[in-house]
Amino acid sequence: MSKAERTRQYIIEKTAPVFNAKGYSGTSMNDIMEATGLTKGSIYGNFENKDEVAIAAFDYNFGNITALISSRIREKNTAIDKLLVYPQTHRNILKIPFLKAGCPLLNTSVDADDTHPELRERAVKALNLWRSSIVKIIDQGIKTKEIKKGTNPVEFAAILVSLTEGAVMQAKVTGKPAELNITMDFLEKLIRDLKR
């Protein structure tokens, strides 16, 4: 990795938590300089503008949560156990150091849906990736006869994502895990009820 690539990666890693916590609108160039310890010139020497830093930070944040969940899914053998990774991981999402500010997909979706089309598009792609991963697990579970044949994978993916993000939002805004735990218990039951 060249020095320029290392500097660029350093900027992404240092600003990713800031963008996740403050959002695109709330993150200033001063915040970026403070997080990195670099001058405005150094930052603009590696990124064209704040938009480019924000998009790279979102990709980095979403990549981290995706990598965490994917690694846990790979450890599981059955479709049901793979699906259970989602509530098990999200139940503790606010205790995971790089997710203290909440889910990057949820935060970016709320922040950029009406204000930043490119970030919004990134969030849509991330959401579609998440849902397609769930659909793939359910389809495989139906094929292996672990999951009931009549299960609609697309509907279940929409429900899983909606329950998860809604519960994370409630826990984050109240600072209390009660609703998150109740919802993750309910989601775990829904997943177990998919068994053939």
C-alpha cells in the first residue's frame, strides 16, 4: 500500500465513527480535521470533497458490520442458526465499539434520504444487499428442508430488517435496551417458527 493509500485509509477510519454519530450534515470539515489531526489541504489532497469522505466512511462502516455478521454466519451450519445471527448480533449492537453511535445503515438512511442523493443511493444498495443475504439463507433452508416450504423469503427479509432497525432506533434514542431485547426475543421466535 502506497503512502497516499495509507493516508486515505487513515482518513476513512478516523472519520467513519464521526460520520456515523453526527451524520453528513452534522459533520463539518473541522470535525474531519480534528478526528484525523490533518490539515484541510491534506484531506483535500486525498479526497475531492466532503461528499467523497462521507461515502467512503459509510462504505467502511457498513463493511465492518457486514464483515462481523458474515463471519458469525459462516460459523453456523443450519439456515435457522444463520438467521439467528441477526437478532443475536443486533441485540448487542450498541455494545460493539465501532457501532456505539448506532447502525450505519439506519443512521445514514435517516440523515441522507432527503438531503444527499448519492449517500441515499449507497444506503439503498446496502439495504438491498442485507435483504438479499437473508433471502439467500431462507431459499437455501427451503431447499435443504430446514425451513417450511410456504415461507416467503422476500417478505421475511423485509420483516427482519424492519424489526431490527426499528428496535435499534428505539434503543439508541432512549438509551435503554428494553425494546431492543423484546423485539429481538420476538424475532428469534419468528425465526425458530420457520422450522419445518
